[in-house]
Amino acid sequence: MRHMARKLTVLFLLLAFLLCCGCGKKAVIAENGVYTVTASLKGGSGKTTLLNPTLLTVENGEMTAELVFSSRSYDYVLVNGERFEVLSTEPGSTFRIPVEALDKELPLIGDTVAMSTPHEIEYTLLLDSSTLETVK
């Protein structure tokens, strides 16, 4: 009987832990409008950052982020296998990309021409919903 009680206790604690893991930040989709949000990049050499705040546009439930890399040397980015060309290089390489949700890591590949030959660099993009502000 004690053995069964221990098993049930362990099972209960495991179930409570698994349910609680989803209690942190949840993916957020903003309402229609124009916002600013803080964007961050992980990966690469750490030399390239994103200029913030980042412009976020939501229309019909679809979000688009305007990313501005600190470097002018990116000519395209790949998001979910789709290629997005650079829109401008002032003040840095600027791209407009679709975003599924805030607070959800998004793999992104940026192609830089700053080296002797072009290189695709893997990054992870994160848009922080706690910094979301409406543009007036």
C-alpha cells in the first residue's frame, strides 16, 4: 500500500510540474494596430544586434516586424524558408518579416556580405511582449 502511495505521489508531482511548465510567458498576438516592441537576436558571433525599438504592424491578425540590423552588410534574411530582401541599409540593414507570435523564438538566417564571401548566419529572434507599446 505504501509503495502504491509513493508511486501516486511521484506521478502527481510529475503531472503538477508538467502543467506548471506552461505557466510562464505565453505566445501573444497583438490586436490590429502599429506598435513598438523590443527585439533581440541570439546566435552568430554576437557582433550584430537589432536597433530598437522595433516597429510591429498587426493587420487582420497577421504581424509584421520591421527589423533593423546594426550592420549595413545584410542583403537578405530567410524566415521559415522564405527569402526577404533588404529594404534599406540606412541606418542598418532593414527587413520586413512576418511574425507568428510574440514571446516565441523564431529561427532566422541572415546573409552577410561583410566578409570576403557572403555567409548565411543562423539567429534566433525574440520579440518581448512586455515591451509592447502602441504607436500614437
